[in-house]
Amino acid sequence: MIACVAVVGHQNNPLYLQSFTGADDALKLHHIVHCSLDVIDERVNNPKRSVITLNESYLGLLYPTESYKVYGYLSNTKVKFLVVTTDLDVKDTDIRSFFRRFHAAYVDAVSNPFHVPGKKIISRIFAVRVSGIVKAFAPGTYG
Amino acid sequence: MILHTMIQILALLWHQIVAVFAEFRRDWAEALRFYEEAYRALREMIATSTRLPPVQRLVEIRAVAEQLFFKISTLLLHGGKVEEAIAWFNRHFNSYKHLVGLDEVSFLHWDWLSRQFLVFAELLETSSAAIPNTLSSHFGTPESSLTEWEIQPAYYYQLAANYLREKRYCLDNLLSTGDSEFSRTSGKVPESVMPSVFIGQSARLVEQGDMIEVLPLSDAEYVQYALSEAQRFQDSYEIIALFRKACESFTNLKAPRLASLCSNRMAKEYFFTEDFTDAKKLFDTVSSLYRQEGWVTLLWESLGYLQECSIRLDSAKDFIEYSLEMASLPIFANGDQEIPDSKREYGPAGLPSQSRREALQSEVLSLVRGEEIVSRTDRGCSIAVTKEQPVRIDVDIISPLRMVLLVSVAFHDQSVKPGSPVMITLSLVSQLPCSIEVDELEIEFNQPKCNFIIINAVEEISAARSNGDNQDVRIETAPSIVLPTNKWLRLTYDVKSDQSGKLECLSVTARIGKSFKICCQAESPASMEDLPFWKFEGMVQTFPTKDPVLSFSGQKVIQVEEPDPEVDLILNASSPALVGESFVVPLTVIPRGHEVYSGELKINLVDARGGGLLMSPRETDPFSSGNHHVELISISRMGGDDESRIHSDKIKKIQQSFGVVSVPDLRVGDKWSCKLEIKWHKPKSVMLYASLGYSPNSAEAARVNVHRSLQIEGKIPISITHTFMMPFRREPLLLSKVKSLPGADQNVYLPLNETSILIVTARNSSEVPLRVKSMMIQSNSNKNETPYSIQHVGGVSADDSLLVPGGEFKGVFSVRPKIDSPNLELGSVCLNWNRDLTLSDSEDSGVMTEQKLPAVIVEQSPLVVSLEFPPHAILGIPFLFYIKVSNQTNLLQEIKYSLGDTQSFVFCGPHDNAGFILPKMEYVMSYKLVPLCSGSQQLPQATITSLRYSAALNPSVTATTIFVYPSEPNFFVADNEKETILAKLNL
């Protein structure tokens, strides 16, 4: 199941962060997402070391904690997408397709003429859509 | 069942023994295989073994598993199989992580887990050399399930610390409740318990007489023993050490966020051990990263701890700062629900929420208005703000407290006259969740006289100023100074400054309550940065001032102009300057309204076309004289009297293009003048800047400056040209001139030992009349014997002859070279002149303009042709025309000559002929011509050709022109004068 999704901006500032577990571990998830940015920096700044990941936006598994795994995705505009899952065995293709849908939802949200680039995403429709994508990823969780 | 267990134990033992032997034989693969088998056998025993009481059984199994895993991972790591070792570790961890056991002894489980991580971290660290570099190239790809940090020991150190922390929580909970089942049942801690000879078992030694017996323990006894053992250890120090180790490694690995997570945990541990100074230091560094990247929730947690640390350290100022920052943070989470157990997760601050923000604000406001604040973790600790210990917070442009109070100051103008008022708008905004009322605003400028105070009208002025230390400060009142959330409070006032220069608003200090002040550095609206955190919020953009132009371009600085000077500075130059002369510019200082004290006059010469210095760029030494094209020579008092020259004790400094002189004190009605002597070396247009700085009265330091500038053209006064000519109707044959291509070179060829004529023309190219005093040719060589002789033979009279603009002056010189030289220097033309209208100095010695004559080529001419005929002829009257060719060589010369026909003359004599000339002899061809037309007529064209040199000589048109009178003219020329002229021509 997906514990948390996040969109992180250019200055590594959180643009959107939603947890799906319950409020008590929100802080922990914030910490996890924040620490995962180190791995993204490492992979993006050392292209020699990650030849394969450079060519695509999907960054792969970033950071396994004891009970979570973090996957990352980097858009062309250097906006970072992160997902924290509690499933320790997730198929790569599932995560990829999740990120594609997540990215599409983000693109639609920031295409809103009233949205100022670089600011937090406050669109309710985006939130609804993201939780829809999250539910679709793990239908058993909320069913 | 028992049999099955025994078989399992035997299998385990057997595998282990075989593995140890294999290791002994250095058969690593075999050893690994058997250790793995043993580990698997152990796994099977977890559920089935009943040999020991349950608690001790679990402890034993974990101990054996730890030892087997240690062996396996050591073998794998030393074999360079890092990935496998890590996979093994994960498997090991996953197998045992849920094997917590009873609640009472869960701390043993966490302790054991922490140890697993610690041991593996140390193993990784010691075998880091064996980790191949290629491993890191495929992180995050489907081929590798590993990520960057998993091969780093720091990752495991950090997790070891985390589990040790978990152990500490469990232990603390256990001890705090204090009514565990075991403590009730068993009572006291058993004595003389020691580790048994078997791994993971404990036993009690009982002395029975001389015999020492080893007895097994019951579970209750064991738990008591384990609890008492656990209490003896200071876990916090271990946790801090582990986190520090991880933090340092992550910092070295350039993973600042992971490092700050470790610092955060470390700080929490310090907080737990009540080491608030260290905790505060660490939390401060951590929060700076969160501030920088805008992670509100993480910052909130750290700030909550910092708040508590400040109370415990009895620092009201820090407490207020942290609380205000927290209250002004935009909350990230959208939920507002309080979770009962949020304290452990979020620390003392609790869950970030709007209501918490409001509560924090009101808490701080009540603190600054005199109430006490009690610590949340220790009720005995409190802080208060008192009159004796007032609190003042400074907010600069990088402070996070800009969110609490942001002050933008804009002057409505860019410059102002001294003494006249200018409008200033103060705009204040706060992001605190509730409106905040300010009692007093103090505005501070760099000119303290302009400072003023705005008082909330609700307050009594007398009460506000009761301290009375700033009696002379201007006081304004405002109906109310209330700052609503995110809404600009705009206040506009007049400011008047008498002092010229920069007037800048430095800060605005807001006073809330009797003893709390918050001092904000003033910011210009034009260069205001976005607020941290709030810049990511989707707020409506607001402007500090109502006037949008002022919001974009307003400045907190204004230029107070100088008072208008009331002194005249008159610079005058009647005409353009001439190159070479000392050009005098009179300068006059006349006080009109001001008196002049300690005046200083600065003179500066600048190239009018730009480029600054008046010297050629190629000259390396800028101070050597003569390099400057225009030079300031002197500044002297008007009147020409030597004694009135400015005394050296006054400031006087003259450089080539810059001069400073002091001006005496002058009253209104006085007048002071001086003259500037400037010399031009090159024709250049120059800006002359004169600036007079003075004090209008002797006491005041403020200075007034008067500036004047004057553009002066530097012109070349006289252009000198020259021409060489042969004597009239005399043409020497110059062989090299004949050979050279026409127009190829501009060389001048002169015949040796022949007199040539040099005509020097001086033309007045300026706009002023000049007087030529003398013209001469000066030889360059100092020797008495010059290789040529030059004599002044005529021209316009050189005695002070007036040269009007455009007029010419001609000097005629005869030149007679004495040596054959391809490069004969003839010296320079020296022209001494002065202006016709002299200024004050009538006894001017004049200006010498010198121009070098080009070198000439002197050579012996083999043949010289001279034409002879009368100066004029009369129509119809025949006259004689001689062409004389003189041979100057020692050779026999053959010549051909011809005379063409013209319509104006008939002549007798041969048309074409040839002849020989003996050495040093002369050949004469004579013709008799009868003019047929009157007027200036061209004689028949004569051509003389030298066969030896293949050179033809055609006399020039001027040389063969004769004037034909229609009839006999009457001349009234005295004979002797005629002779003189002829004699000079024939020289």
C-alpha cells in the first residue's frame, strides 16, 4: 500500500505531500521524503554513476527504510515526485505506471491558469485525483 | 517431540562444528555452506524448542542466530560479496524483527536488533576496502535492489541507534508503570547470576558448602536480572554516539538531509538527557536546513524542542523568537485533528495546526505583557519578561522572523532639498495568525535628528513617554497600530532633514507591552525579497504601498541635496587655445549670498571626447613631464605680481591635469581671482572643470560645492609648408630622380654644389591674428661646419609682421649642399610668433613653433641646362633664346636637342640637332625668336636628351614663359634695384 505521495519543487521545497496512513506518522513520512531528496541529488548530480537512470524520468528505488520503500521520479522541469510504499515487494512496472499517472495529474493541476508556478498545489481536484490513483494502486487498502 | 528437538539441536551442532572445521581448513565456501545450514536449522527450532522457559529460550535462540549470522556475513564480506551479505542481513532482520516476545522483555528484543545493526555496520566498515566501485553504478535499477546508502555503514549505525532508542522507550515505559507481572511475582533481583558456558544462557551460582552449583533460572528471575542489567547502562550516550557517527558519515557523503535527520535524533536524545545546551545547538543547525528548503512540519518539530530548551535554559528572548516563528509558519498539513499520542511523535510542540499557532501567539503576547510561561515538560521551570530584563528582538533581512514583522519603507521622492519635508510611507505586515496591536513604533534614520516615534493613540502619551529619556524626539500619534494577518498597515508621515547627503531609514522598532521590543531592519519595496515559507503559499499578492509605482521602485534611501551655492565662480576663455602657447584662463570667485570659509578650488582637465587622462596611452610613465597633451602649468593670483603667487603654505598641488588651491576667506562683496595657465602640446579639445568647495560659515562643517566647466579647443596656430626650387630657368639633371618612378616617393633631390631655393610658407590656421617675430632655419648639428649653407634671401619682412587668419608668411632661403649624401638633414624651421592681441602680459617673448625639414638626397648632376632669354619681349621684335648645357663631368657627353613649333613665335635655328660637349665645358644653342602674339606666351618646347644617361629634359612651363608686350613699355625701375634682383636670382 502507498503510505505517502509527495511533489517537491526546484528548491527542494515540498509542493504537495499527502499521507494515506493516518495522521500519527505524518512527521515520519515528512522525514522520509526529505531524506530521499539526498538520493535524488546524488543520482542527478552524478550522471556517470547512473547512466541508465539519466535517460528517463523514473529514478527507481531511492531509499529503503525498515518498513517503507521510497521511489522517485523526476520531471523535465526538475520537479520531483516521490512515493512511499509499505509493500516491500513492488513491481517496477507498477511504480512506473503509477508515476506516469501521478505526473499527468500534476501537469493538469499546474496547467490551471490560476496556479502560480513554484507555489504549493492546493487544488482539491488534484488531491482527489491523486487519492484515486493511490487507491487504484492498492485497491484492497481502502476497500 | 523431545526427540525431534534433540535431533534438531544435534543437526544444528553438527552443522556448526563442520563449518568451524571448514573454516579452520580455510575452505571458506564449505564453511559458509554449513553455517547457512546451521542458521536454517536454528530457524526451524524457534517454534518447536521447549527446552528452556520461553523468555530464556528466545534469548538463547537470538544469541545463537546472532553468532551464526556474524560468521556468515563475515565470510561473505571478506569474500567481497557485499550484495549477498546485505541480502543476508535483510533476511536475518526480517526473520527476527517480529519475534518481540513478551511485552515485559520487549526491550531485550530491541536491544538485540540494535546490536545486529551495529555489528553489521562495523563489519561493513572494516571490510569497506573489499566493496567494489562498480557496485554503485546501477542503484535504483531493476537489476539491483540496493540503494546508495545501503552499502554505507552510516545507514546501519543510524538504524542501530533507532532501535536502541526503541529499547530505551520500552524500558522507560516498563519502569514508569512499575507494576509488571514479574516484579509482582518475583520480588527481588536474584543474586550471583552469570552468563552460562552455553551461548545465550544464564545461570545462578549457588554455594553449598565447598561446592559451587550452577542452577538454572526461572523466567521471572531472568527478567528481573535483565531489567537490573539494562538499568545499569546509559543508553542515551550510546544512542548519541551512534547518531553522531552516522551524521558525520552522511555529511562526508554529501547527504545533508540524512545527516540532519541524525542530528535531529541526536538533539532529541540530548533533550531527553536534559542536556539542553547541546540539544539547542543541534536543533538550531537542523532547523536552518528545514528553513532553507521550506519543510514546515519538520521545522515545527525542531522549533517545539527549541522552545522547551529555551525555557529550561531560562532564555525568554529565545523562547519568544521560536514561538513567534512557529506562530507565523504556514501550516502544511490540511488535517487539524489532534492525535492523543502525538507528543512522542511531534515532541513538545504537538501537531502543527492553526489552533496551535493561535495559542502560541497568545502565549507569547501574554508573556511579553507580564505573565509567566511554564515549561511543558517540567512544571517547575518557567520564564517571564520583566521590566528589569526587557527583551529586544532584532529582525534583519535574512531572519526567519521577517514573517512576524516585515517593514518596508519608501520615500515618495528620490531627492529632496535640505529643510523641505518629504513624504515617507512605512508599511508593516505580519503573518501571525491573529491581529497584533503595537503600542509604539520608533523609526530610526541614519541622521538621528530625523528619528520619530508613532504612538498608538489609545495609549496615553504621557504614560508612554514616562521614562522621558527621549524628550527631543518628534512624536506622532496614530489612531491605532493594529496589524491584521497578512494585511499591510500603511502609515505616511513627513520627514525633514537639514543635513545634505544620504538619508536612510535604518530600522523600525515596534514596542509591545512595557518591556518587549522587536526591531526590524527597514527594507526598500524595490528590492524586497519574498517571505520565506509564505512564498510557496498560494496567497494573493499584495503591495506594500497603494501606489504600484512606489511598490516597484520605492527606496528607503533618499538623497538630501546640498544647499544652493550663493557664490559665483566665473571661468572665461575668450578664444580657442593655440598649441604651444601658455593659455591663460581667468577664474573669479565672487560671493553673492554666502561667505566663503576654508574654500578649496579644484581644477581638473579632462579630454572632452572622453577617455579621461590627457596623455597618450603608449607612454608608460604617467608622471614624466611632456607626456601630457595638455598640461596645467600654474595657478597664480591675478595681477602678474610674483609676490602675490599663492603661498606654498596654503594647500597647493599641481599635477599635469589636476590642481588644488586654497581660496582665502571671503566676505560678501569681496572678489578673488586667479589665472590658470594651461599649455597645449597637441591640438585637443579639453573640458576644464573648476569646483569650489567651501563652508558658508566658519562653524559649520557642511560644505557647499560650486561647479563650473568650460570647453576649450586647442588649435594648431600655424601650419608650415615648404617647397624646394631650382634657380630660375636652370635645370640640373638628377639621375636618380629621373630613374625613380613618378610619384613613387616624395623624396626631394638637390644637386650638389648648386644653389636651390627653399620657400617656407607659414599659414595662420587659427581664428586670431598673429604676429610673426622671426623665421629661421636652425641646424640640428652643433658643429660649426655644416654640410650645407643656408641663407635667408628674402620673403615678407619678418619684423612683427601681422598674420591675419588664413594669411600666409613666406620666407625664402637659398640652400647649397656641399656634400654628396643620400640623406642630408637640413634642420628645422623655427617660427617665433605671438598673438596680436596680448592679454595682460604685453612683454610676451613669443612662442616658438618648430618644424623639422625632411631629409634631402644630394647628388652630383652631370649636366645642367640653363635657359637664357630676356624677361620680356615686344611684338614683332626678334630676341635671342639660348639653351646652355654645361657638362660637369670629366666625360664627353653627347646630347640631342630639339625645338618644337608654336603659333606664337617663329624662330631660326635647327629644329633637331645633336652635339658633343667636352668635359667641364658648355654647349650653347642659340635661337632667334620673333613673337607673333602679345601677352604671356609659351616659348617653343625645347627637349634636350642626353644619350649617355638616356635622359630627356624638358624645361618647365613657367621657365619657358615670356611676356610679350604689344609695343615698347616704359619702366621706371632704378638700375641698381634691377641689378640687385637679377643678382639674387642668379645666385
